Amino acid sequence: MGKFHFAIWAPSEQSTFRVKVHKNIQLKYVLKNPTDEVKFEQTTEGSYNVYTWTRINIPKVKYESQAKPVSYEFPHVIIYIASYKGKSKL
């Protein structure tokens, strides 16, 4: 489905990634380059599950022309659908 990086080229007080899906959809995620600075919370809002990742006090990423992409060094979340309940349209 996608990924979200907790590092950018400017310092940040807080970065939050929030995903809201119907309870019939089960999400899974992988936290790459994990750090204790990324906090995870799962809550419900009516018939929805809400997944939230937050990191605070994020330092600026120093740009270097020959550096590896940020995915190699900085924390990021990759989410995907593990399963769902419902009628198939195949």
C-alpha cells in the first residue's frame, strides 16, 4: 500500500502517520530501522480501526550527494492489507 518516512530534510517537532480503515480490513505493518522514538497506538473509532505512529523532535537529515536513500538509514513504516472480509468481485 505504501510507506511513510519519519525523517525529512528539515527538523520537525512532530511527525505523525495515521491510517483509518474499516474493521473488515486487517492491516499489518513493518517498522524498518526501528527506534524507540517511534510510538505506535491502535484505537477504534466506531466501525474503524485507527493505526497511528508518531515521532517527536526529529533532527534534520543532512543531505549528502553520494548518500544512500533515506530508507536505508532512517525509520519508516510500511503498511499492507493482510486480509479483509467481504464479497469478492472477481
